[in-house]
Amino acid sequence: MRKLRFFFVAVALVICAPQSSDAGPASSSGIDLKAMDTTVSPCQNFYQYACAAWRRNNPIPPDQSRWGRFDQLLENNLVIEREILEKAASAGAARVAIEQQIGDFYAACMDEPAIEAKGIQPIAQILMEIDALASNEDLAKETVRLHDAGVRTFFNFNVRPDAKNAREEIATIDQGGIGLPDRDYYLKTDAKSVELRKQYEEHIRAMLGLLAKNEGASEADTGGKAHAVMTLETALAKASMDRVARRNPDNTYHKMTVGELALLTPDFNWKQYMSTVGIPHVESLNVAAPDFVKALNTTLRDTSLTDIKAYLTWQVLLHKADYLPHAFEAEDFHFFEHILRGTEAMAPRWKRCAHRADRALGEALGQEFVKVAFSGASKEKALALVGQIEAEMRKDIESADWMTPATKQQAFAKLRAVTNKIGYPEKWRDYSSVRIARDDYFGNNLRAQEFEIRRNFNKIGKPVDKSEWTMTPPTVNAYYAAPMNNINFPAGILQSPFYSVKAAEAVNYGGIGAVIGHELTHGFDDSGRRFDGDGNLRDWWTAADAKAFESRADCIAGEYGNFSPTPGVKLNGKLTLGENAADNGGVRLAYMALIDSLAGHVLERTDGFTPPQQFFLGYAQIWCQNTTEQDARSRAITDPHSPGEFRVNGVLQNMPEFREAFSCKVGEPMVAASPCRVW
């Protein structure tokens, strides 16, 4: 869902895998034999060898911009969620509280006639408050009102663990306030970027025109307002820190008093904002991007109140289009999904409503999901594999001839402190205070957002709750959280073929084993290595070891920076460094665990493949996918993850174990001339 781009989610794997009706024949090993194209040499292009037939037979559906095996699993999970939601919506008076909430939320979302009948009435009060602004001095109070409603204007304000005191939560001010996915969309000068900005400005004009039409007002000045919005957002983008710089957590930690913050932006009343936003009194907070906050003052000073009102109105439409009549939602889709991503058609209403229920009441819906979709065997296997992968990581650190003993001891201490969460929370979130009405779709979303905002604000000054999840149980993903030093695997990803009781162990190691290894490696990637075992931002590396790490990391960055996902576009090797390092390290750790588990066993072939070959095929087939050109271009700017092809070939060409498994020769494409390795 596009709106989710605004939320911070630690370091996520963003991989998922299939089981779909067209997933190929049953095989003894669990490998999808029909996905493969054996006319391609595995030493020439292993991704094509493992996935080419699947890619030919699985074109991108109209309601998707990228279609891979992980998307198939997501679709399967959505079907389960739909069954849960429809049952809850029709269960009547006998429903328990959770069923009432998720059922009525879904029913209200599905009731399109009621949404159409209300028109723009749900946002009328918000718009009136914007229109009533008398001067820039009122901006602080109005920003609070908009932030409380989930409209993130000008900047982001939330509560996060204090990076240098990870036991405590701290208020954080960060850059934000733009509508396009990244600052670079506003600043790049190539022809496609220039054209996209024109299309974005036209989209703003169209949305403001729809609003004027619904208000019975003139649409004559919508073009001027759209241009004013674009000008203001461009100023915010220019002041924003780029994604590569933000990968270094030292760049986003600047603890200040409220008074010091106020000096950065004297034309914005920060003390008033802090006193009305609804948080306990704070003496200090983290200003993640001081240069942005300072530049905000110039932007506000140079922008007329009329243009600021146009920007605030647009931001309301940007954040609330999903909950308004179809014309708004369709125009929102047209730009953000069709133009930006290449998606041909809007997803069916039930899919959108299931996604939104998961977003608004994720742990309520998640409770019901795990009852029907989560296997205890998956959790047990994941826990067992975590122990094995951690043991391999210890061996890897021990054998690292580029690390001194002092740094190794610190690394061992961090590794021992890693904790893990499997499946779902130990304690479910309590949504009993959130009123969900069957006839108030917009209000349901607003109240759910307000609940989440208040829940976040209430953490200020309190101990960090390391049992909290930032992903819901049905999510097809996994993540490492540096401030908590834990790895997390929602129930949604712990399914076949990541783990299947019917698959060969080698395939399972290539699936869930690689996932675990990936997340564990994040604790020691270019960003994660800067945090210690307690989750504190602290330099525990000797200068020589840090230099050696950077040299090895630079090799990975340079290697992936030469990969091209679509003609004329190359990956940003520094942006994708952490994920690429985690892929390389994670697959190697999982492979080491497999080999140790096979010690003393005869390596028999299954489906014609040895266990090492099964491992690499199992890993590669997770990544079978097709992507629109627009989506590939967008992800090259914003996504720290490489496309599937390079998450396979980029990793395996660095591994002598792969070369040995498939008898590849030096000089062939799948054998890197100068292999890169961090872990």
C-alpha cells in the first residue's frame, strides 16, 4: 500500500515466497521444477536457469506493478484474511469484541454507496480549519490538528527508542511533508524525472479540482494552487537528507532541548506545538535532520499564507484519498500506482479493504489469522534454525582474519544479546478504546490512526518495550530492529516454501534459513554494526577494523552499483549496501548450517539435484518475479533492496560454494573475477 511508505520499519527483508495454484509440480525435493529453464546454463545466468519458465508463465496481473512468488503468498494470505473478515462482518450479535471491530471495519469499507453518499463531508471540518488560518503564527496549532488526523505536513513527529540510550523512548522530529516517494523525484534533471514532475503537478491540480467540484466552488485557480504546492514541496525536498546519508545512524541523531530546536525555526512556534500535541512535558528530543528543520524556517517565511493553505489542503487529500468517494481514490491510483508504478488496474475492493483492516487493526485481525494460518511446526523449525544460524555467525566472526580480537569480543557480545520473536506478539494490542462503526468508514480510520498516534506518544520517557512488533502477523516479511537488537519473523512469512514439512531440508535451509541469516547479518551490516548488543549507537570497532569493514563493504557497493534493473538505470550500490550485504552473509550462513547438518550423511540426489544444488535452487526460486519498467525505475531510487535477479546472481557469483556445486569455471558469468565478501 502506497501510504505505508511514510512509516519506519527497522531493517526489513522484503522477501516473501509462494505457494500458489500454478506453483509447478509436486517434487520430492520441494523445488519448483516447472519454474526452471534447463536450456540456460546455471553458470551463465542462474536466475534465468531457476526462474525463466516461471517468469514466462506468470505475467504481471493488472492490479500489480510487480509480480513474484512472494506476491503469490501475500495473495494467499489476503484470501484467508478475507474469509475471516467476511465471517466477522456477518456473524451478528453473537460476535466477540474483536470480531465486531474487524467485521464492522471491513463492512464499512465495502459499503461504497455509503461512502459516496457522504462525499467530502468527512474532511469538511479539517478543511474549514485550514481555511480559517489567519496568519503563520497559527501554523503550530494547525499542524498539531493535522498530525493528530494522520496528515503529516511539513515534518514527521513520533516517538522512537533513544539511539544512545536504547532503554528509553524519545520524541523525534524528522524531515517529511513531501508527496512524491523521495527527494530525488523533485531534484533529478533527466527527461523522465522532469515529465514525472509535470504529471505530479497535474495530479495535484486534478485532486484540487475534484475538491472544488464537490464544494460547488470554482476550479479556475486549481492550476495556480498546484504550482504553489509543487514549489513548497520542492523546497522541502531540497532541504532533505538523501537516503544514503540516512543509512548512517550518526547522521540522524542530534539530541537538543526544545529551546535549541526553536532557535532553528524561530518562525514556527515549537513550544506551542509541543504543549498542544498531547505528549508529556519534555526537556529534550532528537532532531534527526537539523538542516531540514532550519531550512523549514526559510520555506515558511518565503511562502504566502494562501500558498501554505493550498499545500495543507493538498496534504489532506493526499493522505485521505483512500477513504473518500471513488473519484478521489481513482485519481490517487492513476498517479501513484498507474503512472508511478505501471499498475494497470485498481485492485478489487475486497483486497483494498483487507489491506486497510490489517493496517488499522493489525493485531486484532492478526489474532484471528494465526488461529487458522500459523503452524506450530513452522515456529519450532524457525527457533531451531535461529540457533544454528547464530552458531554459524559465531564461527564466521571467529574466522574473520580481518578483525582484531578486541573487536571480535565485542561482536560476540552483541551476537549473544540478539533475541528473536517468531509468529506473533506475546501480548496482543488492546483496541477496545477504538470505536468502530459499521456506517462510518472514514471515522473508523481516523479513530484507528488517532489510537496509534496516542499509543506512540504515550511511550515518551518510558522503557523500550522489546516485545513490541512493528509488523502485523499476516505480513509476508521479516526484520531486524537495531535499537532492540532482535530479529522478527511474522507468521505470514513462515509458510511454504520458506519452510515446508514436505520439502527437502536443503530447500528449507535455502528458504527460511536464508531469511534468518539475512536478518541476523543486518546486525553487522554498514548500519547495524554501529549499534552494540544493548541497542545503543556506540562505536565498538577499532579504527583498523572499521577501515577493513568499509573496504569490504565498498566492494559490495561497487559490484551492485553496476547492475541495471531496466535500460538506462543502475542500482545505487550505497543505498542497497545493507540489504546486499545481508543477502550475501545470510545465504552463506544458511549454507554453512546446511553443510554442518549433513556431516556424516551420504549426499543423495533428489529430483536430480544434490543437497547443495537444492539449496541454491530453493533460494533462487524465492525471487522469481516480473516487474513493470516504471516500478523498476521507482525502486532504483527508493528501495534499499535489489531486484530479485540481482539478489540471486549477485550473491551466488560471490560464493565459491556455488561454483563448486554447479561445476562452474573461472571466466563464466556466475563466477565473479574478484568476489566480494563482508560476512
